[in-house]
Amino acid sequence: MLCPDCGKKMEEQVIEDQAILHCTNCGGTFFEENGINRISYNDAKLLANDKNFEQITILSEKHCPRDHSLLTPYESKETIPPDVTLLECLRCRGIFVSANDLIFFKKAIGAKIDYFKLWGIPLPSVRAVAVLSVLFFVAVGSFTAFSLWQQQNVSSIQAEDLVRNLYITSSNHYLLISFRTAVPMKSKVIFTDRTTGQTIEKEIKTEPTDYHIVTTGDLDLADELYYQLVLTDSKGNVTKTEVKKLPL
């Protein structure tokens, strides 16, 4: 497993209960899907400082250290500062980031969170509680097949194929889920707490849209939690994703 930036061997580490790959030569880090969103700023600084700067040669082509796929820039004007580069593996959805960009990225997100807290801007569906999770961490992917999806019969398409850029994160006892759909749809989410046996259903969007976001403080995030997305098209056709464990 070689570093996409300098080509040196990366080390497997566990930070905040998540497995990462870290290069102690140049300080670059490879996160699993959504992993970069869950790391704290303090741990990001520790990773960024864990480097020795010996014989760094920046590679022109950067490949995923896990499956060797070509890494591509992760583009999202809503969440990533223009001078920060995150590289995504389209196969495993992992993210590689250099030491400096990791620090700048976490600082920028922290500043955005502080701004919304200062102005008291609430998240949707939080029962008037001004708590900011990482609202703007919504991946903006490529939707070149958008018009094609619009022409297809939604009822025959798996829900997983409709959902794009699914993002799940938590802040204190609040949970945030956001995603896009290939065509405008209504949406809701069903949570199952297998620790207590409780089921909670939350409406996300009651009118068709391609952008969906919901926050809730009704779950005990320490429990064993599962979720399922339920999508409804303009004709009333309903499709559901598989029941999956919340990746917290």
C-alpha cells in the first residue's frame, strides 16, 4: 500500500476507532468513505505533523493505496475551500489528503460551523434546536447520466442506484443524513434500534426533489442502529434501499 503522493509505504493506523492509512514520509492520509468527516481537528493535526520530509517526490498520477484505481479530485464548492484538494477513489470511495490540506480542510469546516452557530441558523427538522452537524458536507458528484435516469421507469430501478452522495455524520447526540437522488423523489428514512427494538420513521422530503437532508436527536447513537431509505417517485412508485447499519 503505497502513498499516492510520494510513493512510500503507508502504515495502517487506528484513529478515533477508524482504520486509516498514513504516510510518515510526507504526512498524507487515506481515509475510508466518510472517515475524514469523523476525525477531530486535534487528531488531524497529529496526523499532519507525523512526517519526516525525506526524499519527497510528488507523483504526477496518484493511485488508491488499496485498489490502485486512479484518484480523482473530489469536487464540492459547498464544502471544500478552493485551495484544498481532496482525492477520491471512485471504486472504494476512500479519500486521500495531504498533510497541509487536511489541516486547512478541518479549519474551514470548523469556521463554517462556528459561523452558523453564531448566527443561530438551525438545521432543517431539528425541532428549532440550533445545532450544526456538518450540514454542508454533501458531496457534489458527476450527474452526466441525470437525463437518462429521468426517462426510465423508477419502479424498476434499485434504490441504491438512485441514491447519490450519501453522507451520514453525527454531532453529540444528533444524527444527520443527506444524499441526492438521480431523479426528483419524495423520501423518508426508517431507523431500527436493535438494542431496544424501537422503530422510528422520519419524513425527509414530502415533495419531489433531488436533494434530501434530515437531522434527528431522537436516537441513542450508542445503540445498535440500522436505517432504510424509502423513495417515492411522482407516480407513487415506492422503492426501498437495503437495511444497513449506521456507519457511526
